[in-house]
Amino acid sequence: MKKTSALTVLSALLLIALSFCIYQNPFWRSPMPVPGQKPPNFLLITADDLGTTLSCYGYPHIQTPNIDQLAKQGVRFENAYVAQASCSPSRAALLTGKWPHQVGQLGLAHMGFTMSPGQDTLPAMLKDIGYTTGIIGKIHVAPVDAFPFDWMPEKEKTAPLPTQDVKWVAQQARLFFDQVSTGDPFFFYVNYFDPHLPFNADNPQVNGLPANPIHADQIEEPIDAYPETLSGDKRYTAGLFNAVMRLDAGVGLLMEELDRAGIAENTVVIFVSDNGMETPRSKASSYEEGVRVPMIVRWPGVASPNHVIETPVSLLDIAPTLLTAAGAKAPADLAGLPLQILLGNAENKRWRPHLFTEMNFHTPTILLPQRTVRDDRYKLILNLLPGERHPPLELYDLWQDPTEKQNLADSNSPEHAQRRRHLSQALEDWRYATHDPLMEPGMLDNWQQRQRQAQKALLQGGEGGH
């Protein structure tokens, strides 16, 4: 890889050293399991294309009381980010603790993208130290055999999207909890399909949920949508709202099963979304609507109830958090940091100075190579294939402009110019430290060639999925 400058190399090495020192600090690694005491169980719940469309995040159009209750019982992270706003890369980062460009999952798994061989995954690492692992719903990361789950539903329902039947999910969870309630600690990965398309506005209920569905004639202001042909469609908006409410009902049923099994007090519950909902500036983009997602952690005795943390965090932090809590030796090359210090003391500021995200492929025909960095206030987007819709640099003041409408990259303000230089340097250091493949000569040309081949194949045969 080409070295940019001695300063860049030194900055990258200092960043790595700082992260290592922070992680090795015993305070960061607490709480550890007490000898003779069973390590905590882990219940990781993901929603699909949810974004922050929850009433506990201030979304005004619907109420999500069950997820709101989960937030009241634990910590709600106001600024949580995915690694990439695309399902498979986001989930690969979540389940490995590494960036999509590090593990090779650059786009959707069902469209030919896959991780590089030999990747350590969270369920495999926890299984190695005695955890029973279970899953409901999709993995959506390739190869599937990198995720050695011990348990999954014996027989999938005939419906194409079984987790939209949230009563069925709860019934399956009961079977799993009954098997593990008195045995080894467990890692249970529950993946709801809601509110991903299709959610079928004509028949919004699956197995009777939500109890009071919203109908198209009740929608006053339909939301923007992707594809844009659905923008302004009240049926689309009603379908989305019902899917979110169905998800909320499902989370409530799942929590009831956890309580019924008598294991809630020793179970860490984490709720997240894999990316933002499908809107023009959301999924498959690096704008806030795409990369900022809910993250709620209920951890009895560790996470302060009804607390909100503003400090930016990443879903990459989940893997080292769980491995640390389980007493495992986390790989030294994980990109995230354990969340324990923030959960124990939300006002502590000893945390990363910058948070990064990326965008590579979504489908083989959708290539939007972007790299982003934000500090406590400003966010910089580097567009590696600039065009009419995406200038080379975008700089936003998230305090004053949270919807990212005013690009300050070319501002004459000395403050903005200084912030642009500072964030650009931080982004370059991160790219060098994490071995960003797009710093390699010719790699971007290779990716564009792959895109052109996919576009040609699409014209000849077709490509589906989003």
C-alpha cells in the first residue's frame, strides 16, 4: 500500500496504540464474570431497515410501547451507527467486529458478495468458550458455515417471510429458552424481517398483529420512499407503519418469553437495526438516515435504567462488549471497543474522538464508494466516485443541520475549513490503519468493471432484491 506521508503513518500507529491501550485497561474490560458464577446470556435482536422510526427516538407518527419499555429498562444510545448502510455488510460487521472492507463482505450476500475465508465470527467465538448459540431469521452474510449455530427452528414455515409472524417467533423462542434455561450460557440471535419490503399494505396483519392496523385513508402526509415511485403513496406509508408496529408487538412477546423462562436477570438484551429504512437518502447511502440506527441495551446491574447516552457508538462495539462480558479473549484486531465504560458511567468522555462509516456496493449494480468520519459535531463524507449528486467532499454541522441539507465543504469560514482539514486527516489515517482496499492503485477501477458487468447482465437477465 502506498504511504501517504510520515505524519499519516505516525498518526495511524498512534491511533492503533491508543485503541489497544484503552482496550487493555481493566476498567474498560469490566464487568468480568465472577468465578463460580454463570456468565451472562446474550439476546441480540435485529430489525431490518428500521432506522430510528421508533417513538422512543422521537418518531412522531406511530407508537412503539414495547421497544420504548425496553429503553426505559436500559440504556438508549442516541447516536449509534452501522458500519455500512446495507444489510449484509452491516450484519457482517456486527457479527465479526470488523469493517466490511476488512472481512470482504462488500455488498449483499444473496447477490454474490461474501466474506474472505477464515473470518472469526461472534457465534463461533462464544461457542468456543461454552456458549450455546441459537438463531431465528436470516443471517444474510456469506458463507453461512462461518456461523456455527447450535439451534434454529426445526422447520421453517411455508410463508416466505416467517418472522413477520411474530407469534411464531415467540413460540420458537420459548422452545430455545426451555432448552437453555438451566444449562450453559447462551447467545440467541433473533432477526425480524420487519419493516423490510414487502409489507403488503392491503393485508398488514400477520397472525393478528398489529392489533389496530393503520389504513391508507388515515395517512395525512405520506413519507418519501425508495423506489421513489412509491413516494407519496399512502398505502406504502400505512404498510411501513404497520410493519414497525408488528415488530414492536413481536419484541413485546419475545420479552414475555424471556421473563417466563426466569432468565431475564442474567440476560443482556441488545436491540438494533441493520440500517435505515428505504428512503432516497437512507439505505445504501452514508447520510444519517442510512447509517444512524437505534441501539438499546438492557443489562441488569450494569446498564443504568432509563438512561440516554449521546456519545457516538458503533455496532462494531457489540462484539468486543459481549466477548469481554463473557470472559473471552477478544481478537486484538477488532475494530470496536467494549461499551462497558459508557454503560457504567454515561458521562465519562474517555471514548473514541472520531466515528467512521463506509459504503461500498449494495447490489452489484449499485456502487457508491464513500468513507465518512464524524466528531462530536461535524461529519465529513468522502465520495470516491464524485458526480452531480455527490461532490468530492460533503461537510455537515449535525448540531445545526441534522438532516444534512447544507454542504459546508466549500465554506469560506475559517472554522469550517479547519474542521474539514482535521476530519480529512482523521479519515485518511483510519483508511490507512484499516487497510482500505480503495487506497490500492487500480482497485476502484476493478470495482467499476464489476459494476459494468453486473449492469450488462441485468439487461440480459435481471437482478432482484434491495
